[in-house]
Amino acid sequence: MYGYLISFYIIMGLFTALIVLMLLFLLAKHRKVGKTESLSSLRDFVICTFLIVVICYLTSYIGVNFDSFARNTIMRIVDFALFLLMPLCWFRFIRANISTDSVRVAKLNKIVNWSIAILLVLTTFNGAVFLNNLYYVEGFYRRCYVTAVEIVADVAICSFLVIYVLLARQAPNLETRIYIYIVSAILMATVVLNGIITAVLYWGKIIYEVQTFYYDPTFIFLILISVCTFLYIFKHDFSPIYFEEESGDHHISDEEILNRIAQENELTERETEILQMIFDGKTYQETAELLFISKYTVKNHVHNIYEKLDVTSRSQLIATVRAIKAAEEGK
């Protein structure tokens, strides 16, 4: 039974790592098309997933071969950081796929970003200072404090997940909505169960042993998230690449032509986002609120965009884009 559990756990780790590596390859290859913010946030989400897999697999390998599941200070800090950065990247992905741009949503995004940043500092500090290599905390008051931070972090992330899932009803298509719902549910289960396990470890109620460690559900959740993401990327983003449309109409979306113009003129990722907002008719103030930057910064980016595209106004830029689009569709 012992050997079976070890083999099963290691196979799960390898399988998850393989899926995540495939996802990274697909995202890197597909970055040139589609929504820049959507793909970049999904790419970052996958990278966090992959790094968590690496940490879990290293811990598993060391435990099997050296009978010790301890994690040093660096691994603890990275562990805590990734479990907060992963939901943050997921929130970014949901934002990029909802159509609303209200002031309330902009304020919510600021609250979420600041909350995650504060919790990131607190949890990584706690992992470095108060925890030993088996996540045990010496001293009653220290344990109470570290446990309270863990509970606040888990409640905050779960609350944000619920809010963003409700906002995801505005996602443009059914595939994206279903994907957001499923992964958000899995992510919430991951946060809750890992929060419980970690809090229990603070009080020394569980020591990492072979009999308990291999029932850690993290790998199962990571496999489910990876499979869902793989299917979403293939079906939602890659179908136009692998399957040519039978229709004779050569239609190019505004988004595609804007991304193509951005590539040809070597616009940065931020300039590409602002280019799309300018074309959509967003004001400088609205653009600043959506991207969490100052109005002055937006003006600087717009100036750079105009220089690279050799235009002098918004109307001239829009006319240029439409002319390029008409020429491409006429080929």
C-alpha cells in the first residue's frame, strides 16, 4: 500500500507538470493573437500553477527518498506567495473577460489589488519569521496571530472569488463563463482545504508523515484546473488556427487588426491595451481608471502611440485602422 501511494502521488505530479508545460507552450505560441490582457493573465495563472506543482513535487520527492517533508524558509515564502498570486492572476483573467467598466468595478479592482498586496506581505513575512520547517509556530500568541492572518486571507480570497464569479455573467460567451465558474469553484476548494491544513500545521496537530502527506488534495485540484484550462485554450482560442472556416468571407475583427498593427509598429503591451481603448472611444480618464494608472501616464502612452503610428489625433488613428482593415479584408 505504501509503494502504491508513493507511485500514485509521483505520477500525479508528473502528469500535472506535463499539462502545465503544454499550457505554457500553447500560451507562448498564441500570445500574438487574441486579447492581450486575457492571455497574459491566463499565462501568469498557469505559471503560478506550474511553480506550485514544482514545490509540491520537490517536497514529495525529498519526502520519499529522505523521509522528511520539511520546507526551508525560501520554499515557505514562495509557497505562501504563489497561493496568493495565483488567485490574483485569476481575478485579472476574469476582469479581462467582462464587458463592464463601471466606477464600482474599478474601485473593486483597486480594493482587491491592495488587499492581495497586504496579505502577500503579511503571509510571506509570517512564513519567514514565525514558522519552522514543518509549518509549526512556537508560542500561543504567535500561533493565534498567524492563524488569524491565514483565516483573513482565505476569507478574503473566497469573497473576491464569489464577487468576480457574479461579475463573470457579463463574459462575452458561454464557454468563457463556464470555464470561469468551474475553475473558480476548484480554486475556492483549494483555498479552503489548504487553509485548514496549514492552520492545523501551525498548532502542531499534524506532522508531515507519509501516511498523512499523500492525502494532500493539492495535486488533484491542480490537475483539474490544468485540464480545464487546456480544454478552454484549445476550444476557445485555437480552433481558428487548426480548422479553417468554410465561409468565403474574409472578415477580420477590430481586435485582430489592432493587435496586428501593434505588432507591426512595435507597441508595448500597455500601449496595445491603450490603443484598443482609444479605438473603442474611451476617454483618458476612463482609460486611467480601468488600467489603474494616472491620466498623465495615459497621455504619455497616447503620445508614443501617435508617434509610432504616424498620426496626430484620435480621428486620424481610427481612420487609419479602418483603412488597413478594409485593405486586408479586400485581399
